Amino acid sequence: MLRPFHALHLLLVAFALCGSTASARARQAETHRLLDAKGFTSLVEVVGEDWVRRGGGLQMQGGGNEVRSLMHIGAGDFVMRATLTIEEVKSSGAIFELGDNVLCFSDRQGDSSIYVRGPDFCPNGLDKHVLPNSANRTPEKKSFEFVVRRDGETLRLLLDDELLKSVPIAKGPLGRVGFQPRRSLMRITEWTVTGALVDPTRDVSGSLMKLQPAINEAIDKGVAFLLEKQQRDGSWAHEGKRYRNGQTALCMYTLLKCGVPAEHPAVQRARAFLESAPPRETYALACQMMAFEATKDPALKPAIGELLDQLLEWQRGGWSYPWDHAWENWHEKEGLLDLSNTQYAALGLRSAEFAGFDVPDRAWKRLLKDALNYQTPVQKVDAPKVEGRTTSGKREVAGFGYRLGQGATGSMTTAGIAVVELCRKGLGSSAGGSDVRKMDKSRELALNWLEIHFDVVENPGATEWVYYYLYGLERVGALLGLELIGSHPWYFEGAKRLVKVQRDDGSWSQRNE
């Protein structure tokens, strides 16, 4: 299971994908619905009177009434979108809240101006700031889209795609979002947040911010170690010539994900080596696709297309090693399929889609069918006690094994969740109802298994490959947009462990961890 690769390389990929800002840049953010066809969702609390269904949404008027998220906006990038209608803009106008900040759709000036107040919306110390050119910007009796988004260290407020205000802002958590109609009659017909929502009772953002300098230093030290170990021909050769393609592609990908520019000489040398040495097995081929796509260089698209064709040719449902590692017999003899090779192949397929290629639905469906076979039989186990959860007693769990019939481990359970989720994203609307139900149930059972066996010191169910398992935790967190696995802030706990065990030269253990 990934024996060709130095554990360091996988570890750095995990760090790089998590990113140096609580993984916000790398994760595919989850969209949370605060309002759906049935009304406000369980992510919302209503203060005061119940809102009334009108005009395809929910509306309210009067002071003391409020609707707000139970969860806080977490660290990193986010987008909040709301479709609003204000029937009449009053002097004590409708309010949007973000933590300690307020934006008011008011008529206090007699011209429907918009004003803001709060430490983030008014960073220059003003108590209140009327937005320039905001007179009559709020449509009356007509729906409009109100958007709040943070990109990096910039917060933007927009009304129907027109910028109202842009302010510098920290990358940390910001608190709840909510609306108060006050004297105005306000209707909400759409309301979503894309990004991290965190439970304030379990929020570790403060601890993570304190750890962040150590995380950044660990990444920098790891990058320096990789740069030092690169060979003159552009490759990395920890395992000698046998696995040089895979190591080189993974190291190149790691450097790019850690912020090393594609124009850097080390990346260029690695690229030249890979372009001159075609991959001969699944890990190397998939990692090469990931590395080439990560450069964002259109000139590499034809090469990615050729690698995609080869990867699809090698598919047998899932993927494998060559038989007995006999590289010359790759096409003549099939190796036993395994979930680890299969996970990297799935990541390669996703990279091809990122590069602009259409992966055939048939490939995703074959992959899904194969991946589900690695899930172990369902067991009923005692559910851990989690604060805030009302359910108790037994819970159904099912992890994933390395090969068919083998027991579940942490690294393979994270791989199984990742592959199934990649199939979900790859199939999109082409997934039939039966497949969707299978994917949903598989994810539920596997996440239950991970929650019960969660660890960041050992690979649950195994005696080795702990770094591969930690990388897998990051894949699960990123693909599913999770801040918590069960009650565990996986990124904080994993990063804290990795910082602790990094060696002085920037590497991690060379044993099969």
C-alpha cells in the first residue's frame, strides 16, 4: 500500500492541501441552506414571532423579530447569498448582521441610503458609515440579491452584483449571520452560505490561529527539505530508479500546493523529467496528472489527455499494481485490485476534469461499483457520547479495506469515502437514484466508522501508514467540506500532531508510517 513513496511526501501533500490558512484555499467548500422549500432549516433560530410564508418565501415585520444562523462563519473564504424583498424602506430599516457588524437598509436620510457599523465594516474606527452613492440603491417591492463574501483578506458586500463596500479583514471566524426586519416588511426567498460553518461551542479557531505560525514554519521546512533532496535530473530518488516517476510527480505536486510557483527552477526540472519519462503504473500516472494540472499551464493539457487515455485503458473497475511488480508485464498480467491504487486513479480522473476533459460516465460508474465492494459488512456498535447529540445507543458502521474481504483501516476508510465522493462529483446529475442512495449510505456508514475510531497518532486498524491515513483525513474533510469528524476538529488535531513530530531537517519519519 503506497510502499513506493517516502512518507514525507504524502505528509507534505496533506499539509499543502490543508493550506496555511486552515485549508480554506484548497477545500471544495460546502453550501449550507439556511432556507429551503419547507422554511428555515435546522441551521437557523428564530427570535420573536414566527415568520409568515408569502410570495415564495418567509416574511416578517416589527422590532424584536430576528432570524439568525446557529453556527458561526468559520475561518477562510465564504460566500453568503440571500434573495430579499423589502416592501417599504423605513427610517428604522431592515438589518443584516455578521457577528458584531451591521448593514442597514434605512431611510433615515430620506433617500433610502445604506449604512454600516461595526469593527469589521468600519475598520477606520467610525461608529457608523453611510455608504457613498448608496442613495436609492435598495429596490422597494422588488427582490434583489444581497451577497457577502470573503476572498483571502478582503470582505465585499454586493447588491445585485454591484459592489456596496469592500474592506480588509482577517481570515478568522466572524460569528453568526442574520436578518432583522425592524419596521420594514422584509421577505427572504433564498439564503445560503458556502464555506465553513462552525459550532461556537466547539470552535477551535482561536487555538488554530495560535498554532498557525508553527504550521507555516513546518510547511516551509518541508519545502526546503524537498528542494535540497532533488536530483540533478529533476527527479527525487528515495527509492532509487524503481519508483522515480511517482516520487517526482508527488514531490512536484507538493511544491506547487505549498505555494512554490510553477516557474520555479525545481518545478521546471521536475516537469522536464516527467515529460521525458512516461509512467508505468497507476500511482505514478495519477500523481503526474495531478502535478501537471496543478501548474495551470495550458501547454500541458495534451499531455494530461494522453495520461487520461492511459489511465482509462488500465481500468478494470478499479486499479492495481502490475502483477508481482513485473513492470514489463503490465498489459499481460493483472495485479490484484486494491483501494489505494484506485484512490489515486480517482484523484487523477478528477485532475483531468479540472484540466477541462470529460471523463466518461461509464468510467465513474465502474469505479463506484468497484469501490463499494471494499466496504466491510455493517456492524452495530455503541455510539460515542457527543455533546449536543440527542441520539444514543447503537450505531451502524462500516469502514473500507485495502482489498476485497480485508478488514477496515483508517487509511482505507478515508480512501473509500474519497473515491465514492469523487464518483458523486464526477457523475453529477448522471447518477441514478439507486446510485445516489448507495453513495449516501456508504458515506454515512464510513463516517460513523471514522468517528468511532478517530485517531491522529495511529492508523486505526493498522500498524503502519499513519501519514497516509492523515492525508486521507484531509481528503475527507476537503471533499465533504467538514470542519468536524464526529466531535473532532480533524485539521487542528492532525496539524498539531504533525508539527509535534516533524524532524529538525524538515522531514518526517522514513519508516512505513
